[in-house]
Amino acid sequence: MTTLNDRPNTALLVVDVQNGVVDGSHERDTVVANVAALVEKARQAEVPVVWVQHENDGMKKGSPEWDLAPELTPVPAEPLVEKRYGDSFEDTTLESVLAELGVGHLVVSGAQTDACIRSTLHGAFARGYDATLVSDAHTTEDLSNWGAPPPAQVIAHTNLYWSHQTAPGRTAGTVSTEEVAFASGA
């Protein structure tokens, strides 16, 4: 029910599942396996998979830290969006990629829950997209030494508040990897 005209399609958005982001993250192997399962489901249903990679001083493009987790392999036809800010839309090609694909609904997975995932979800929603967070396919590192709650609580809280997010003409919510059912060709 997106507010974007002529955007009936869904895409899987895989945000920052890079070595320099997910190494050491909460339940890393399980989350990366869930992301891989989502990618496979999307491909089988011919739903676009859009990859996002973050670059900063600690993760230079082309470095091992910048590379996607080795369990994940994009195919050449799948778009890659490079970013430097938390919101995957900010100063990137993401909006034009999604417009070209006719996408008005995003299924969001990746890292970091309390940074790029939250920013991207809110960025999508504010821009008129329907946004579904995959509850067991996002993760974060432990930032409790700096006052953040433990990672499991950050993830649970994000799942809780996103499952109750509302706005006129848009839908939000959370589903598990198992519950994701992409409509073929959507």
C-alpha cells in the first residue's frame, strides 16, 4: 500500500552485511545464514535483491573489511549501492535503483540494527515505502561499554517498535525469515 505511485514491486534490501560490520556481531552466523536464505527465496521468486555496502575510514572500498560476508554472493544483475551514511538512501543511488525496478515495498535485513538498519527503515518509511524488517535477519555489535543495552535487547526493541510503526498510506511490520513469502515476480 505504498504511497509511491506505480511502485507495485517488492525488493529484498541487504544492508552492510560486510566483514568489517558483522564480524563479532551478535549471533553473526545465524543472522548471515538467515540473510542467505532470504536472498535465495527472493531469487527463486524473481524478486530483486539490492545490496548495500558502507564505506568509511575503517572500511575502504575493496578492502577485506568492505567485502560482503563470504557466505553471500551477489549475482552480476543485482544492484549494489555504496553509501557513507547510516540511511541507505542518503546521497546514494538507492532511490533511482528502486524506482527503475518499480519497488514500493522493502524487506530489510542486515546490520547494524541500532545504526544503518534503523536509519534505513525510517528513511524508507519517510520517503513513502512500505518497510518490513526481518526480525531474525539483522544484528549489531555489543556497544554496552558505551551505554547501549546488550545486543539482544537492541534487536528485540527494534523488532518491537517496528512491528507497531504506522503512517498514512504505508505499512510496516516485522516477520521472521521463515515467514517471508515473496510473491513470484513481485
